[in-house]
Amino acid sequence: MNLYIVMVVISWLAWLESGFMLIPAAVGLFYKEWTDSIAFVIVAAGSLLFGLLLKIIASIIASKRKVKRELYSREGAAAVAIGWIVLSLIGAIPFTLSGAIPHYIDALFETVSGFTTTGGSILSDVEALSHTCLFWRSFTHWIGGMGVFVFIMAIFPLMGGYSMNLMRAESTGPSVNKLVPKAQNTAKYLYGMYIGLTVIGFAVYMILGMSAFDAATTIFGTVGTGGFGILNTSITTYSPALQWAITIFMILSGINYTLYFCLLRRQFKDAFSIEEVKWYLAIILISTIMIAINIRGMYASTGDSIRHAAFQVGSIITTTGFSTTDFDLWPSLSKTILVLLMFCGACSGSTGGGMKISRLIIMLRTIRKELSSMIHPNEIKKIQMDKKPISHETVRATNVYLASYFFILLISTLLVSIDNFDFTTNFTGVVAMLNNIGPGLGGVGPTCNFADFSIFSKIVFMFDMLAGRLELFPMLIIFKLSCWKKY
């Protein structure tokens, strides 16, 4: 392991987080919340000094022996995993320092949930938080949505082609490719589209009646597919028009950003031929119709049932986690569909979590290929997506991912069951954490939270959130001893 380059990358991350913390500090000054604002300034200064200390140590290492300045796959995965842990450890301090969340483990849970865009909370009364803390809580969704290392790549020239290993370790999907030849330009395009979607959503929310603060915090959770609300009722109290707008922007945020890139380049044929997006929209449409029919008798009109069904389907499949109603009270069929959508997830190359639609397509086509091979043993047939053959490496990586996913799911469910909650609460809680969704069913439903779980279970949940956001392997690789051997 090249510790030098890992420390350099994490030092940049600490400096970046220091800068980000000045934004909620400014919000605190605007609302005259002096204590909270000072807390963020102090932690921002500490993060800056921490990054400087890491850079000094890295420089000392470089002066004593020859070090490689390239960031290979192993270092990229380790830097991303450790970086996200450090990001969360620092990001939780203002909550405790300001007194908003007195216990650090609870503050850390809330922060990890924010950065990983999970949206699961330990708070029973979010409205008791200051504007400063509410803003930071929602802003963590926006920071983590597209990826903090992707942001670093967009503004800093890193290690040439080697910086792609950071993007591959942090971005979502079975394979990650450049939109344009240079990794830094790819990062710029991704963040440009991400910021554009944020600005448009913010404007639409304000036009439909939200205040500037509500619109900003809500759009952070929408485009980051996070789900932290600033009201105890989540999105329930907003108007039907706003609920429809949020539904649309959640669905747009779960789409593969390659579609938007193609549209910007006027490559309309390529944009509308992406199979994953077609499957994604089809699943949303079919699920919405089925649930709307199933819950029709629970609401005053067909329009209300369609609105709530579309909102919850969009919220769950994109792993956002907002809610307009207590879907834990819905019939079994509707709740089963939502649980299946939790596993499904959004498109690869989006800010959404879950397994990703592309992996499900690959898995189904692999099964079809194996069945065909049993019938025609001599047949040679390649699995395809978007009329292009999928490499054996991608198929193998998908199979390994799914095996690792279910192993973590089962072990985590076993571990949290120590707290003696019912199976529905434990299982859907782990599913919600691992898929970065937020609410589950039972004791962790949309009107409940994770506060009653033990510290041990909260640590398990935090690992699941980080593993789910980073596509499992970066979090797993740091536990492998051979990863830390001298390069």
C-alpha cells in the first residue's frame, strides 16, 4: 500500500470539507444562530489543520524514501473508503459541539446517513434543530450524492489517468467509463449536470411556493437522492403540486447521467436507446399502476392514490426516502412491491443506491444464457446491453457483487437481531441501510426512526450505509490484510 498517496488524497478531502462547512456557518450567521455558526467554524479550522498535518506527514515520508505518485486501483479503493470514514467522523462533530445531537455515535449515524444519501435518522423531532444544523444535515446529501472525490477530480488536476481509479471506487454501477477522454473533464461534466439539475429544481420548488430555505434543503435531498426532511412529516404537508414536482425530480435524479450527457451533445438516438433507462421508467410505471389500484380505497380520489403511489415508488426506487404518507399502513401487495424496489435501486451512473437496474439486467440475461446453454450446449452467445457485448469481467464482477451483497445483508440482519426487535424491523432496516434508502417497515417505518437500536447495531448500520454507497468492495478491501502490505 502506498500510504503517501492515500494521505495526500485524504488531506485534500479534509480541506474540501473545511470549505464546505463554512457554508452552514454562513447560514448560521444569517439566522443569528451564533453558537451553531461558531461550532462549524471551529470544526472547519480543525479539518483544515488535520489536512495540513496529513500533508506534512506525507511530505516527510516522501523525503525519506522514494515514493510512487501514481494512484493504482488498490490505493484508489482504500483512499475512497478511508476518506468517506474521515469525512463522516469530522462531519459529525458540529452536531455534538453545538448540542444538537449530544451523543457522538448518534451524530455520527446521522452524518453517515447524510453523506451516503441514506436518509435514515435517529431524530424524532427534526424541527427542533437550528437552521444551521438542518442545512448541514441536508447539504451532506448533496455533497455525497455525486461523490466527493468526483468533486475533487473536477477542481484539482490529480494523477492523470490514474485518477480514474478514484472515480471507479466511488461511482455507482457494475462498470464506470469516461464520458470524454480525460477523467477530470468527465468529472466536470458530471458535476455540471448535477449542479444544473439542482438549480432547476430549486427554482421550480420556489415557484411552487416553497421558501428559499425549504427549497434548498429539499432539493439537496432530492437530487442527492438522500431523503432528510426538515419537517417531522417529511413531504406530507407540502401541496400536491410540490409533491408531484419532487416526484419528477427524484425520478430524474435516478436516471443514468449518460442520458443527460447525450442530450447535451444532441446525440438523441444514443440517449433514447439506453436500455437501463427504459427498464427503469417501465418498472416505475408498472409499480405505480399496481400500487395505485391496490391502495385506491384508502384515499379520497383516484388522483390522490396515483400521486401517493408515484411518489413512494419514485422515492424508494431512487433510494431517496422521502414520504408523503405512512406506507407501512398500505396493503401487503403494495408493501411487497416497495421492498422489491428497495433491492432494485436506480440506474448506474446516477446518485441513487440499490443494486442498480443494469446489474439486474445482466443477472437476468446471464440466467437466460445459462438456460439456453443447457438446451443448446454448443451454442456460443454473448450477453449484450445497448446492442454491445458485455465483457466476461463485467459479468463476473456482477456475480461477485451480488454474492457479497447478500452475504453482508444476511450477516448484518443476524447481528442487529441481537437487539431483539421483530424480523420485519431488523430485515427491512438492514435493507434500507445497505441500499441507502432510509425508511423501512415496522419499527423503522416512515413515521419511526433508528434511535432505539443499540450502539453496536448503529455501528453495523453505519458500515452497511458506507458499503452500500461505495458499492461494497472499497469498504471490504480495507479489512484485507494483504491490502496494507508495502507496495
